[in-house]
Amino acid sequence: MKKYISIYLLMLMGFVFSQCECSEPINKWFKYSNDIDSEETYGKLITLDMSSGYAETDGIVIYLVVRDYSNGEWVTIGFPMGYWEAWLPEDETKKFINLEEYLKSMNRNNNGIEKK
């Protein structure tokens, strides 16, 4: 009986001390940088502080100006007003399964590569 009580107490202590606060970060957005003028930040994941900032519109686009968590610089994000959706580029590997099909598709316009 004592053995079961000690195992039960160990399990209970494990549950009590293992509880963590696993929640989403509050007021943070994660975004990949598309700043083509900066080679060091282009394509890197940045964290934006959404707890404060500035919003403006010109009637066509809504602009949000917020700070970057890592360096404190101001970042501008633009969204078109009304409905919008992001397009995804087509996957080139699905377009042409093999090289032979690709060459056939190029040859229909008479600008493909031919074997001599």
C-alpha cells in the first residue's frame, strides 16, 4: 500500500511541476523580410512588435508602421483595402515531370533545344 501511495505522490508532483505556460506570443507577428534594398535582412525572419504603432490609409492601401523587436527600427506593412489574397508561385517541379517533357513543350514554339 505504501508503495502505491509513493508512486501516486511522485506522479502528482511530476504533473504539478511540469506545467508550463505554453501559449502564443502576445502582440508579436513573425514575417519574412522582403526588403530588396538590404542584402543582410532580405529573406530573414523578423519579429514585429504589434503592441503599438501607427496606422494610416491613402484610400487604396492600409499602412501599418510598427517596430522590429530585434533592432527597434520602424517597419511599414501595407495591405490593400477590401478583399485580398496572396498568390503562391507555381512549383516548377510539378510543371515538368522530366526533361523530355520540358523539351517537348519548348519545341512547340520552335525555340527549343534540338539534338544534332
